Amino acid sequence: MAEFTMPSLGADIDEGTLQEWLVQPGDTVRKGDAVAVVETAKSTIEVECFETGKMGKLLVEPGRTVPVGTALALIEPTAEGPKKRAPRRKPEKPEKPQKAEPKRAKPPPLPEPVRVPVSSPDHERGHTEAGPLIRHLAERSDIDLESLHGSGPGGRVTRTDVERAAAAATAAQPLRVRATPLARRLAAELDVDLAAVTGTGKDSAVRATDVRKAAPGPATAAPPSRHVAAPARPSEDRAAAMRQAIAGLMTRANRDIPHYYLSTTVDMAAAGDWLHEHNRRSPVADRLLPAALLLKAAARAAREVSELNGFWLDDRFTAGDGVHLGVAVSLRGGGLVAPALHDADALALPQLMAALKDLVVRARTGRLRGSEVSDSTITVTNLGDQGVEAVFGVIYPPQVALVGFGRIIDRPCAVDGLLGVRPVVTATLSADHRATDGAIGARYLTAVDRLLQNPEQL
């Protein structure tokens, strides 16, 4: 029996609050399935399972804050895993040649068909085929899965089935308050009117924490007077906690990491011309922003100069298992997160652009995955859209490098002996002197420059 523990969700995160379970005891889970929602000081994160098996006992109730490494649930092994093949034997040579055709082996028995629940006279309920995420979506939308007819293969309930049922329920009850199932149970227990609670969840849904804060209690404060500060709103508390977490990590990074800094000016004329032509020939949905070229160049350069793509652990450098590009995203309520674009060096530009848009939206709505906040091997911060010309960032430990891009601006410069005006961008590198030195850092920025001069190769 394996333990599902509170994972490390970043170097600056020591604990997390379990908000919701996305699965129940007895559910079958596979490695990579999202099984719980955890809230940290910086974001709300869907945590994936690292084992394949069946969910056993849930050890932590929603609403509890526990340190990283705490056992949250037990996972029972199942017999679904791959079986070891028996060693192959060489066929024995027949003593006499066989003229008759060899008998064909019997085909393996076909798997049993998926059972779809059918209403019986005594209204006995069957088991509906649906994955953990679909079950979570149905529970969050207050939809009874057993009442749905699945349109997927073998009668499996799909996301579309749940969304249609939810839309129908909303149309029938337009005044229904959006709330998680846990929030509804707590509201009933604590005698809280959900309609009077301000939701801080996705699409303003009321969460369990909102209900707890709204619940009356013996320590209910009196209305603030003109000399007493009003209590901070949940968003303000969250922003303050995030600032403290970021400040603590950056303080340690500045203290423990011997930074060195390099910068170079990159001519963006070739990249701009290529981008203009690509967007002119592409539908609106496939058009690219300059950020896509900058990120792809940063990722490809990290693949070439792998000494900067990895971690400083146990007093030595450990290379990353791929180029997982951390992208700094500013949040609307203040603060930032840097989730990972996995294998960014191998993504085609349209794929990278789509993945970037999706990552930014989910980072700002609090729906990141655990692997996205803990897998980055090198981070990029791009403050060009804020008008900044150059940024020298602080390394996010245990990584060993951070790349910065500023605003693309027109500057007078000499090209082939002639003075002209060219679009340029300042690319910077903050690197860990324990892992590399200036010569390696210079190779990296030179690679970024070369790749941006040949955008068709990206």
C-alpha cells in the first residue's frame, strides 16, 4: 500500500491547505490523474497522483493545512499493472518435416463489454463509467452521474454530457448559487446563507473557506469604527501571504546563490519580418506574439547549453530531464507564479503559443497542476509588455539560471557599416556561479541571439 503525500509545490512552499478531494475511496486512479485540490500561499493547484491503483482511506479532511510530505491518503495496488512476459524459448526443430499447416492459436478472449447502468423496476442504481475529473466536474455542478446517459465509447460519461446537464439545471434554476459540494454541506451545518457569501473560487464559486469565514461565532467582531482598521479581505490576505513567501525565497536565493549577470542586445529585424509574414498567412487562432519566439529561443538555447538547464542539489549540478521552461506570470491580485511549459524546446511555435495562453489563463484562475509548479528547469521573465527595457532577475532555487527579456524598441545602430534604425531587445542572464561561469553564460546568450536571427529554424 502506497502513501499519497502532500508534494513539494515549489521551493518557497512548506505547507498547503487541502481544499477538495477529486476522488473518493474505491476510485481507480492512474499516474498523472488529478486527485486533489491544494491551496498554497501562491496559488490553487490540482495535485496529481504518482501511483496507479485504487484510492484507499483519505487521511486528511478538506480544510486542513498540513506540511509538505504529510500522508494525505492511501493507494491500494491493483492487478491492472503490466505483467512480466515469460522468457521466449527457441522453438524446437521438428524431427520430421510437417506438411500440414500448423494449427492457429486461439485468439484471446474478448474483454467483457462495459456495463452501462439501466434503470430497473426497483430503481436499483448501477455504476456509471466516468473518470475522476468527470466525477469532480459533476459533483461541483451538483449533477447526479447516475441519471446521465453517457455519449462516450461504451456508454462512458463525457465532459460534454455533464456540461449539458449543468446548463439545463442552470436554466431551470437561474438563481442557484455556485458552490462546491463541501461548501454546501458546511453551509447547512453552520447555518450560513450561501446567497450572502462572496465566492472566491473559479467563476466566483463559493468554497469551503468562504463559508467558514462567513459563519457566525462567539468571536464575531463588531463593525469597525473610524479608529479601527477593517479586517482584510481574503484576496488581501492571500496577496500578503504570497508576498511573504516570495520575499522569503528571494532572500535565501540572494544570500545562498552567488549570482553573476550578463546581457546582450539582440537585433529583432529578421524575427519581426518572419513573424509578420507568418501572421499574414495564418488564421487568427494561429497567429503568434513575439513572446513565442523569445521563449522558443530561450528553450532551444538551454538545450544547446545544458549546463544552465537543471538544478543545484547536494552541492553539485544535476541536469534536467528535459527543457521545462518556467514562465513568470503576474497575477491580477498581485504577486507571481512561474509554472512550467514542459519540453518547450520540442514544441512547434503554434503549439507553444497555445500552451502559453492556456498556462497564463489557468495560473490566473488558480487551476495549475502540481507538476507545472515544481518541474521548471530554467525560468524566463518577460517584462517587455510592461515597458521595461531590461530585467535582471533573481534565480529561483534550486534552478541555476534565469533569463530576462525587455521591450522590443527601435534604436539607431550601425549594420554593415551603415547607420539605421533597427528593432532590438535586451536579453539578460542571471546565473549561479557554483554551476557555471561567465564563459558558459556568454555561450548561452550567443545561442539565443543566433536563433533569433534565424527564426525559420525555431
